[in-house]
Amino acid sequence: MKIKILVAAHKNYEMPKNRELYLPIFVGKTLHPDVNESFQGDNTGDNISEKNPNYNELTAIYWAWKNLDADAVGLVHYRRYLSLNKKKDLNAVLTKADVEKLFQKADVILPQKRRYYVETNYSHYVHAHHAEPLKITRDVIGTKFAVYLDEYDRVMNRRSAHMFNMFIMKRPQFDEYCEWLFDILGEVEKRVDIRDYSDYEKRVFGFISELLLDVWLNVNQVRTTEVKYVFMERQNWFVKGGKFLQRKLTGFKE
């Protein structure tokens, strides 16, 4: 089984040594053509590399969908990996043998859900981002993919989700998911005016997509399994907690 796990990166960084399994991909390569020639660029073949400031790591997923020959495709981040343990060690991330074993009981491998406890997925989003794009996304789903609308509402009202656009999918599921996802996002992009958004908020289509994965998985009753995910750098939980409380108390500010 030919498995490729893309490692999305926007700068030079240490990568897993197993290049048969892990493919470092520089996202937004069209906008930064002279940076890191050793990584695969997301700007070859059929691509949306120039949309990286708005689509985040989805430009790598799109590139793989249109150009990569593999029986299964995954995506992780240069600082965040899927693993069977919590070791901050590139030698301890998922191996091909691990993936093939997990695929015996599932068609999609996911990171453990991120849980919010005191917030729903919807309230967590709108406390951090503009709310209008989510409303438009719901309208698009209701118009083009009505069978998904009830599950979209359920996911928005839950307090957990599979985040980060991280997964490993067998090819049939990967192709079907990408067809659905990019169809929705393309229509949302036509309707959302982001000209006055901050650079951070202009990443809106990548943010929205994180909440769409569970919608697609649940409606299609895809067989999934979860593994741990590990962040390779130290995190300042005091700062992260402070920002969360600030958003909760004051709401998102334009």
C-alpha cells in the first residue's frame, strides 16, 4: 500500500527521516518561490498555492488531491504529528506499519478530538473569528448539500471536534471528501468579503474547514479511529488560558 503523509510547513524545519512515508510540502510556494527548494512545493500541477493566505494547509491537501499518486493520503503539520504515544520525538511518530494496522479497522485515521467543555464549537469559533463566514457556510450547505445541514448544526452545537485538518485517509474517502470540501469552500469564497479582515482572519477558509470534517465523516458513516497527536514544541498554557478567558469575556473584536 502506497501511503503518503504530507507535512505542511511554511518555513525550514526538521522533518521525519522516513521520506518514503512523510512528504514535507512547502505551502504557499507560489508566493515564496525562493524558500526551501528541498521541500515539495504546493505550486506544481493543478494547484491553489496562491490561496494559501486564505486556505492555510488546505493548499497542500488540494495539491495532493489533484497531483499525488497514492493509495492513502494524510496531512500533519511541521510541529504537530499523529502518534501512538506523546513523545516529542520525530522518531516516535506513526510508521507505515502503524498506519497499515490501523487501516485494518478504519478508513480514516484522526487525531483525538479537541474538547472545549464550557463552549460549543460554534461559540468557540465566533469568540475568536468573524461569525459571518459560518452563517454563509451554513447557507451554502443548505442550498447545495442539504442532506448535511442537520449534522452541520449538530457539530456546531457539540463541545468537541477533530481539529487541525489532520488525518490519514484511504484514497476513495480522500477523493470524496476533497470534492465535497472544496466545492463548499469555493462557493463560500465567492460570497465572503474579506478585504477588511486582518491577515490572521483572512485565513478564514482554513478555519472553517476544521469544523466541516466531522460533518462529512458523520453523514457518510465513515469508519474512523483516533490516535494521539503530539505538539513538538513547548506550549505556554498560562498564555493560552489567558487568551481563552479574554475571548470568552469580551468576545471577538473586529
